[in-house]
Amino acid sequence: MIGTGKIKQYANVLDKPLGKGKQEVSLSAFAFLFSELVQYNQTQVDNISELETRLEDAGYAVGARVLELLCHRDKGNRRETRLLGILSFVHSTVWKVLFGKVADSLEKGTEHEDEYMISEKELLVNRFISIPKDMGTFHCGAFVAGIVKGVLENVGFPAVVTAHFVPVEGQQRPRTTILIKFAEEVLRREARLG
Amino acid sequence: MTSTACFIIVSRNDIPIYEAEVGSAAKREDAAQLHQFVLHAALDIVQDLAWTTSAMFLKAIDRFNDLVVSVYVTAGHTRFMLLHDSRNEDGIKSFFQEVHELYIKILLNPLYLPGSRITSSHFDTKVRALARKYL
């Protein structure tokens, strides 16, 4: 019979080994899926901030799962308990697994103690998206902001995460910045842990 | 060799999402409630201890009579707690690691809401089999 190769069929997903997973996924498949996600949500909401919230919630679900999976697979079951540790985890490991490269930069905010920024020249999810003029400040990177939020909140560092366009002189397309603003308790705990 | 053991999985928001009496001793009604009470009481200790170390397995953190509470904390702060009377630490660590893998597979289901009860009977069967094997 065609198709009866050596692949073992598992009765239940719990029996299948976790494995290393696919290293690469088709970009076009993802782009289609993401565009459908955005278009579907556009029909469900009345304004832009609701749309961003919905994208963020979708990303949150991804973030929660990515956190557990990566800590188990790539970090040999070590948890992150410090702020800088978790930020560099997001900036390198999470970005590398999701987008194939580490994020362009991780900066600490100058005005406020609790703000950090992850910058990227062009987010992968925005590659095939153009925002019409009448949608103003809408940013599809809200999905990625949701992923970061999902990771941070589940590790115990609750934060408000948003995505912004930052215009850069000399370049036509603005850079994208993911702004992370940690909650009060995070800073207090960091100070306590010393 | 009979052993009492009560295993619960507590989510990040301190809600139990899975419970099982996995010991080989005969089960008594009052003992089951007592076990759950002791495990809930140990949650405070786990909370403080979890921030002091980056390891996942927290060994024995609390005692009650001759029963010991051992805890394993995952990256997402989901706690696997085991109330037992044995001293087999390596067996318990292996048990926790295997259950952790099962938990991740449940979590990867996009239709599973993180923090909700785990109702899969297959999961239950596998956890009990692992308990028989390692505990």
C-alpha cells in the first residue's frame, strides 16, 4: 500500500515524543495565516484598539506555550528568576526560535526605571503588511507584543507590552520597537532579591 | 511495600488543575482530604522558595507527621506537588520530569486554556502508570 512507510502512528498525542520540532516553517504559509487572522478580527471589532487587543490575546496564548516548551527544550529545565535573565531569554532564545534570528537590540528606557525596549528593523509578521493611512497608529506587531506579554506574565514578571513604529532618519521605513513596562511588584521583588 | 502518595498540579493562579491519589496503600476518605489540605498549606512555602533558585525540582520543602511534601516548579510557575512517605528522591525527580513532559504536551493543545482543569483520561492513566513505576 502506498504510504505505509516506517512512520510510527501514535494513538494519542500524549504518547508522541516532544522532539526538536520543525526548525523551519514556510513563511508564505504563515503570512497567509496571519493575514487571515487580522482580516477575521477586523470584521469582529469596531475600532483599532480592540483589534490590537485581539491580536495581543492571540499572541498571549502563543507566548504561554512557547515559554514552557523552550525552557524545557533549550534551557535544560532551568527557570529564570531575574529580570535581566528573562529579558535576554526573550530577546535571544524566543526570537531565534520564532523568527530565525535574535532581536536587533535590547535597551533599557532612559526616562523610567521600569521600561525596556526590544527593537527590530522589520518584524517578520509585518513583512507583507501595509497599513492604510486611515488606520493611523495601528501596528500588527501587537501580535508579537502579545507573545512577549505571554512569556513575561507566565514567568511571574507582569508587564504592559506594546508595539510602536519609531521613525529613523535616513530610512524610509520606520523601525519597530516593542515597549515593555513592568508592573510595580516586579521592581520591588527585583530590589528585594538584590 | 505500601506507600501513601498524593499528587496535585497547581496552576500559576493557585488553582488545582489536576489531583490524584497515587499511593499503593488502601485509600481512606478522610486521608484524601487531609492530604489535599497539607498540600495547599505548603503553597506559601513554595511561593517564597521558587524565587530563590533557578532549579525546577525543589526537593522536600515541608513535613507533616511522617509525610513529606516535594515540589517541582515549571517555567510558567505551574507547581507539581507530591505528598509522600518515601525517601526515594531520584525516583521522585524522574517522576516529576516525566509528568512535566506530559504537561507540556497538554499545554501545546491550542484548545486547552492554560490554568483550566486537565480532564484527559489518557493523561490520568499515564500519570498513574508513571507513579507506579517511579514511586
